[in-house]
Amino acid sequence: MIIVLLSWSFDTIYHDILLSRLSDDFGINGTTLTWIASYLTGRVHSVKVGAEHSSESELNLGVPQGSVLGPLVFTLYTVQIRRIADRHGVSVHLELRRRHPALHLLSGVR
């Protein structure tokens, strides 16, 4: 058995890999894929310490948190882990530190 703790994994998802998986593995294309791509791209971040602000830089990876779509898309991204484990006869338990109601929608996805 392999236990994978995914507490900060939302921040490590590469957008191009995610969009490719959504298209190739789940048949999400066209307007829907474009909509998801626009949801992921064009986001920026900066750091504030006291009164000082860093310049903004574009986020090229990670899934926005605090929404219904974030955990759902993350779950689709990580389906490959279970598929690889199944192929090799390994039991995998993926745990997210923060539970989200949308995750039950994909409990049967393999």
C-alpha cells in the first residue's frame, strides 16, 4: 500500500498537463476545455511584507482553491496515480487535508 498525502498538491499542477489529460483521458474539448483553460490562466500573485509589495508574476501552475471546480479538476488530474498503481497491483490511498463536497462526485472515477 502506498499512502500519498496531497496537502499542497493543488499548487503543483501544471496547466498544460492538466488540459492535455482533460482532453485525452476524459474527452473534454472545444468550448469546455477553452473555458477551463481561461479559468487557470491569467492569474497572478505577489507578496506583501509590511508595507512592501513584490511585483506581480504570472502563475503557470496550480489550481485555484476555494471553488467547486478546483477540487474536481485536481481529482481528474490525479486519476493517473490510481491507474498506474492498479496496473502494478499496488493499493493507493490519496488523502487531501481539506475535504471538499465536490470530491464525492468522482469517487467512482478510475
